[in-house]
Amino acid sequence: MKHNEVKKYYEKKLNEFIKHNKLYFEDSLPIISDNLYDKIKQEILDLEKKYTFLKSASSPSNSLGYAPSKNFVKSRHRVRMLSLSNAFNNEDLENFEKKIFNYLNKKVDLEYSVEPKIDGISASLTYKDGLFTVGTSRGDGTTGEVITENLKTIKDIPKKITSKDFPKDIDIRGEVFITKDDFEKLKNNFANPRNAASGSLRQKNPEETKKIPLNFIAYTYGYFESDKIKKQSDFLNSLKKWGFKTNDYNKVLKTINDLEKFHKKFENDRFDLEYDVDGLVYKIDSLELQKRLGFTANSPRWAIAHKFSADSAYSQIRDISIQIGRTGALTPVARIKPVNIGGVVVSNATLHNEDEIIRKDIRLGDTVKVERAGDVIPHVILVDLKKREKKSKKFIFPKNCPSCGSETIKEFNKTTKKYDAVRRCTNEGYDCEKIAIEKIKHFISKDAMNIDGLGKKVVENFWDLNLIRFPQDIYNLDYNKISNLEGWGNLSVSNLKYSIDQSKKVSLDKFLYAIGVRHIGIENAKLLAEYVKSIKNFLGFVNKNNLNEFLNIDGIGDTQINSLKKFFENKSNYKIVEKLSSLLNISDLKLNKYGKLLNNTFMFTGKLSNMSRAEAKSLIEKNSGSVVSSVNKKLKYLIIGEKPTNRKVEQARSLGIKILSQKEWLSLLD
Ligand code: IVH
């Protein structure tokens, strides 16, 4: 067949595929048998294999090509499904424990529940009166997709539990995964076992899920009320008693040294397991301590995933290109001769920053050792100097931004009294093309506006086609034009429209994170949202040049304030935020309005006993109070610990602010 004919035939098959998807998934009115449907799908996949120029966003090779999220009802998790922070080496582990001791303000003997980290997909199962009622995927951690029927096809998931001590209302959480052996049989359709599990779980038709053998191992809970279970390890034992599968290798260990030893041993043993494990999870065993330690924005303070060490390989640097991030950071990337590292073909490796290139004297043509660990970006760890060509010259880092030509600088860090290792483009805003694209990618990302129909590649494509230049353009897309683009069918356009519409309702903290101010990450965006309460107030602070008032917020300092000022000094940034706030429905942060400390502001001075500042702050916030960082009329209570700052106490006295000892403060909380 000629090129044109192949393309025509391929498009014909794709249109059939799209039509039947719609009939099946959206209208629930299939007009062909499953067999015939599979045949069409296979034919498309075969054509793509044979003629590599064929590709389409609607192809079944693209994330299954169907099972759009719109087909699943969404449900808010009663307790968020968080991820874990990672430790890659012993130093990271030691820091993890140090942070715990700092938070608790003392050293305590810890016990850890140690659990293999299976590389699958997490799911949450709600049981009411012993019956499995609703099952959800993790989704964005706050809201998941309801996939109950698909989960019901998994044999490891009990549908009914009769044990007397099984809680009346509980979310059981665990990992859905596929074994290595089963993956072997399916490997032509999926990139790795994790994708296979994910694809299978999100099938609209549970019968399809049944075809791919999935397993479930339980490891934690979401919503659950009990004062009987005191330890994670006891919870794991109860899970087993109630009929769930738990990991046979779960154990309890005490010291960091024991953890390191076990990790080393398990790292080798894991190859004999029947499923993929990418690390070990360590959780503080005492549930009471877990409760005290609480969470940061995305992960618990009481747990960490200790990843297995990376696979590595040697390859040659063909080119060094400079990527520009959304905050203007210039990141050098080595384009290497493609090399297989632990089953994945790697052709790019990060060189981190200018200083790293200088320190390692990395040059074009060098043979380098590249390391890859799990989902972390591969990086260059050393140069094989024996293989260096005699003529090779030092790499000169560009002094101007390769995208917009602006001057680049290394900022001076007042705290460390050193220049940053990272060089940045000085263009703040949307005049630098690369920064603008990255800002838009950040805007749509999961923790920000969470527009899952609009991936990074689509942003790049739409940019090239002049469809978007600013975030607000996303809400004004010409869908007619898009449906005429190659690779876009009716189904994919309607999915895109749906996810964009869904994103219009957003909480204030997510929005403040999405606009992409440097140094305003998820955690700081939350602090700002809690303080300003509404987007109107926030813009009020900006308009009145009142940003210094945010210094009152405990956790916000000069770095964040200066960054906010710089951001809003740029008129186009201000216009974008204003425009977006009129297009979107930005809801106030849902605050706990019923806590005992509602409308009360606190400040600490001096050392607290048995508790760090961070824990004290979180305790106040859990009870609807807020913590400020300066003594002024807005402050209601000054809490004094050991060796308080006299100036603060006197200031508070003169303003008539109530002064409390730690004990008096705690008694307010009962
Ligand atoms: S605990 C807040 N335990 O790892 C607690 N997670 O990055 C979070 N995982 O999404 C989960 N084995 O998919 C936990 N024994 C285990 C786990 C485990 C695998 C996965 C899970 C989660 C991710 C965390």
C-alpha cells in the first residue's frame, strides 16, 4: 500500500474505533461484539507497529485510548490519599528520623513497621457493616474515581467480612498489582506491570478487568474510628485476620541501622518475588505518634519510602541542551547515545546546573555513568576520564537565556551567604517563550488546576499552533479548530472540554499554587489562602501594596514576600490573575469552622516542653485557630515557654494581649 492509502485506511479504522467507543462507553449501546471490537483495536495497533509514521491521540496505544475519566463518577476521599516522601540513601533516612525528633522536640525510642513497596496502583475500599460498598482509585489524592465493580472482580478483595471486631465503617487501602508472570503474557500491550494494572482497573467494563489477573495487598486505612488498635503492625495483623492479603515480608524493626541492614538484604532478595517492588516503606509503628506527627502538604511525617538503588550504565554525551523551567532556571541536559538502563531506554540525563558541570568538568563527547532510580529523572554521576578525547574542550554555559536572549543571573542567597548553583533567566513572566510554556504546564498540573485532558505534550502542541499563550486561553479554546487537527476525534475533544470545564471550580489554595509564583509551593499557598480567605481579599492585598502583611503568617517570610512582589510588579502577571479570577469559580478554603479556637490568634515565644513549634501550630490549626508571627493588635494570646523574648512579652502586655503559659494554653483545648 502507498503512504497515502495506508493513512486513509488507518484513519478509517480509527473512526470506527472512536464510534464504537462512544456507543459502548458513553451511550452503553454497543452494536458490535467484543470480539469484533478487539479485532479493530488490534488492527490499529498492528498498523502502527508496521508503519511507524502513523499516530493519533485517539489511538488505543495511547493510555488505552478509551476509559475516559468522564465515564467514572468521582468521589471525594473521606481521608486524603497521600503519597510518601522518598529516601535514596542512609543520609536521607537519618534526616527523616532527625526531623521526627525535632518535631517531637525530643529523642524517643522508635519502632518502625517495615513493608515492601509494591509498584502498583493504590485503591481505597469502603466497608460498611462488613460489606464492601464503594471502591475508588487514588485520583488526585483528594478525589478518586469510583471503580467499585472493577475492584469487585479481584479475588483478593473480600466482599463481605463477618469478623466480630471488624469496624462498622472503615476504608481499607492497599495496592492493586499484576504479577511478573502475568505481565509476561501481556507485555505487548503495556509498557510495564504498573501500567497494565492501571489500565485494567480503569476499564469501563468490569468484564475487561476480569481478563487481566489483578491482585490486592492491604496496608493501611483511610477513614476509621477505633481506639483499640494502637500500632500499625497490629493493624496489619488484624487485616489478615479479617481476610485481606497482607505482605508476608512485613516486619517491625527498631533502629535506622536495622532498617539499613534489612534494606540491603531485601534489595537482592526482591528479584525472587513474584511482583515488582521498588523499595521499602517505613512507618512509625505507634498510631498515637503518627497522629501527633501529622502531615506536610503531600506526605506523612511519620513514614518514608526507602527506594532501592538505581540501575546504571555508561553512555556517550552527544549534545548538551539547556532546558528552561517555569521559574527561569536553566537546567543542562545531556543528550546521550540511547542506552538500556534496567529495562528502560534512556537518551536524556540531567546535569542539574552550571556548578555541577563545572565541578565534574562534564564535556561534549565524554563517556559518562548514568543512573536511573524508579520514576526519578536519570542523572549523570561521573565522567570516565580514560575515555575522554584529547581535543575535548570545557563546556561553556550560556550567559543569555537560549529562549528569549535575556540576561541570566545567579542569585545571592542571603541565608547561606552563597551564590545559587542555578543560573536563571531574568525574564519574569510570559515574554520568555519557554518559561511561558512551563508556566502553563504547571498551571494544568495535578496539584494545581488538575486538567488531566490537557497533558504537557498537548500544551506544547497547542502553543505551536498558537492556540494558547496564557493560562486564561485554556478557557477560551476553539474546539472546532481542535477537532479538525490531526489526532483529535470527537471523543478526545469532548474529553478535553469536560476536564477543562471541571477545573473551573477550584479551591483558593490550589489556584494560588497554580499561578506559579516562585517560592509559593502547595504548603505556602495553603497558608496564604487560610489568611486571605478569598481571592477578592488576596487581590485587595496586592492592589493596596499590602503584601508585607503576609509576614504575619507563621511560615511566610521575606523570600516569599519578595517573590510575590516581584511577580505582581509584572503587569502581565497581574492581568492574568485578574482575568482568571473572573473566569473561574474560586472557592474559599474549606476551614474547620467548628474548632474550639475559632477566630483566635496565637503567637509563641520561648521553648515549649515536649512539643515543637510545628506541632503546636498544627494543634492550633486543627482546632480552627491561627498562628501569627508578630505581636500586633490582631494577636489575642501570647503563649510563653521557657526563656521567652522579653521584648515580645512587654509589647504584648502594653497592647493588653492575654499571656498564657503552655499549660494554660493546652487547657483551652481541654
Ligand atoms: S502507605 C500516607 N504502604 O506507595 C500513606 N503505600 O508513594 C501512604 N505503596 O500511593 C501509603 N506499598 O501506592 C503505603 N506498604 C505500603 C505501600 C504503599 C506501596 C504505594 C502506594 C502509595 C505510594 C506512596
